[in-house]
Amino acid sequence: MGGGGVHRYPVIPNWKWGLKPHNQTTRNVIATVFYFSVAAGAWYWGTKHERLLRPPHHPYPAQKYNAHNLEDDPEYPQKVAEWKEATKDGLLARIRPDKGH
């Protein structure tokens, strides 16, 4: 009994219906555009609807995009100014040990 060889993957009919797979690049572009559009939509929705239960101790980068930022944390501009002053030396200067040690 025969009928044909064994296929390692399912055999698809000759694409007379549905989308015809052109090439991998087209599918990759479509997938990438879809991924980034969903990510952008989620980011946009999140910035408009995010609320803070309690204000943070210091500002975090995404806080400036929050629509309700000044309602949730009225001291935000003052905290940003203090944080910039405290971290003006840069990351490496803060991680390295003191010169006296």
C-alpha cells in the first residue's frame, strides 16, 4: 500500500483560497508593523489611564508622560529639580568608590 511519500510537515493545498504566501520578508514586515502598532496603542492607552496610588519618592522617566501626573503627584516639578541636582555627577561617579578608599 502506498500512495505517496511521508511528509515531515503538513501538505497545504495549492493556495487557491486565502492569502498566498509571497515571501518571508512581506510576512515579517506585516508582523513587525502589527507588533509595533499594538505596542504603541498599549503605550498610548497606558499614558492616558495610568493613575498613581501614592506618589513615588523620586521621579521615574515614564512619569512625565502620565496624563494625571500633576493630580497624583503635585510636587512632581520640585522632585524633578531635586533629582537632577542630586544626580548631576552622572552614573559612573555615583557607582565608583570614593577616592579616599
